[in-house]
Amino acid sequence: MRYDFDRVIDRMGTYSTQWDYAADRFGRPDVLPFSISDTDFAVPDEVMGALRARMEHPIFGYTRWNHADYKSGVVGWFERDGVSHVDMDWVVYSPSVIYSAASIIRLASEPGDAVVTLSPMYDAFYGLIEGNGRTLLSVSQASAMDGYGLDWDALEAALARRESKVMLLTNPHNPTGKVFSREELERIVELCDRHGVFLVSDDIHRDVILGEVPYTPVTDVTTKGVALLCSASKTFNTPGLIGSYALLPEEGLRERFLYELKQKNALSSVSILGMTAQMEAYRSGSEYVSEMVSYVRANMEALKAFLDESLPEIRFEVPEGTYLAWMDASGLGLEASELQRRLVDVGHVGIMSGETYGGAGYLRMNLACPRSKVERGMERMLRGIRLQTSC
């Protein structure tokens, strides 16, 4: 492999949310964390080179994103499969995917309206929906261990409710790792269209496809009543540089979004380093992504082999996408609080409780890290659950 994903990089002292502030999530600082979904991988050399070159220029003034160099990079990245098409006019900048989701929910609905989601779900969505005065309507999304089943009748019933105005989807799905096929997206689009529900698709994990189902942008299915939100930050580990984008095919929504961005929030200038990193990543990053995905898949397979042999009470299958392992720990017969106590206080390992995402009995573990960290994490998991003093 060209890129060294085995390399262990000390992140302590960098103000890392995952490492320096592990106590905020787990109550103590001496845990090995597998929590927030950034990676422990170095960014590609090409991205570092582009950032260094830009750093050589000693002025970091207000910077424009609305130009062909920025937008054509997004277009080219989506069109690598030879099937997808993205119009350059659809591309708009946003400081974060969550900012985009919140803005579009406000634009597509009114306070008191409902937002339909698939549960479990990314935990930030709870605050996003409720903080904007909307009601959450959730439909259960099964895990890989249960064949990713979705109750389509329940989904239609939720979308058909008078107050339902927006559906918020993640594809690939966080935390289950489900990748929605083109046929499934067509069915979701048809249901949303039938009931007048605007579809927002958060595709930030779009590049991490581990299984046989290929990623399909929802904009390949429809350009009406839809917004696709994305960023290079998860794939290339650049969230600290700030920046994301949205694909908004409908001109009217695009204009209203840009008014929200620029006039209401004065966000007309982009992070120059975030923009530089994304442009270079999308220009030269295909090989990095291919190797990173293979490495993460091997981490997932190592976790499965370990659980099957040492902790068979925990059900796990390699997900179709994302670098997040979604494990069914209900077979342990432990309350979530007791399971976390054992993991954190005995095993000294930080793995997120599924309750954070609406999945009681589950655990979510970020495996975008060197294999040696995964192996240490598995040892600590075993120690904590079995209440061992050593492994």
C-alpha cells in the first residue's frame, strides 16, 4: 500500500475532541477512545503538500468559494463512477453538514412540523430537529445482523402524516452502516413525492463503502424536492479545517439557502485551508480512499473474528459502509450503564453506548484507526466485559 495506515500518531495535546477530551464522554481521561467519527489516519501527502504551499503565502484574507475550481472538484468527484451527473450550478458551500441540514429544515418546514428519520440515528440530529422547533418522527432501521430490514409501511405512514414536511436520511446510514441501493432510494423518493415531503440526504460517509452495494447519490434519482449534503472531511480527516457543501438542484431553494448563508449568517467567506484541502483531496485522493477503505474493512473483519471467538454474546456483521462498527451487545444481559462501567472503569476503553443514537443494547465503535489500536481496544473490551484484571 502506498499510504501507511498502520502509523500511530500521538494526537494528545492537539485539542483533539476524541483524545484530549475523552473524559467529557466517558468520565475519565485514561480510556483508549473509539468515539467521535474522525479518523486516526494522517491526511494524504498531497493534501499536506497543498496546505504547506498555501501556508507559504503570508496572507489569509477573506476568500471566495463560488468559483469553478472549487465547484468542479465536487462535480469531478461525484462523476468518477461514470454514471452520476452533477451540475456545477448545484454546488453551494456550507461550514458544516449540520449547518446545511438545519438551514434546509427551516426553509422546507415551519415550527411544529415533523421531520421523519430512520432510527437509530446520528446523535446530533436530535438536537438539530428539536432545537429548531420541529417534531421528530422515527422509523426503525434494522442492523446488518438483522438484514437491514426497514418497515416500509411504517415509513409511509410517517411520511403521510399531515405534519410531516421533511425526511432526514443518512446514506450510508450512521450508525448501522446501511448503504441504500438505487432501488431503495427510488422507493424513498417516490414516497416523499407522493406525500409532499422534502428529502434531505446526509451523505458525508459516501466514500467508505465496504460491501457490495455501490453508493448512489440521491440526485441521480431525482432533482426535485431533494438536497444532498456532503463533505470531504470524514474521508480525508480534515473536519478541523472546516468546510462542507450541498448539492441543491432547485434554483429557488439554492437562492434561499445562499440568502440564509450570506445575508442572515454572514458566512460568505470560506475557510481557505478547508477549501484548499478539499480541492486537492478531490483532485488526487482516489488511491488514498481505495486503500483506506480496504484497511477499514480489514479492521472490521478483525473485530468480527474477535467477537465470534471471544465474545460471542455480542452480535456483529461487517457493515455495508462507514467506518463505524454497530454491535448488538444485548446478549450480554447487561444494562447500558453497567456495560459502560465495565468498559470504561475496568477495561479503560471508550466505546459509545448505542443509547446515544437511539439503539438500546448496542455499541458504536470507530474503527478508522491503526490495527494496533483496534487490537488494544479488543483486549480492553474483553477485560472489561469479563471483569478480568489482565488479558
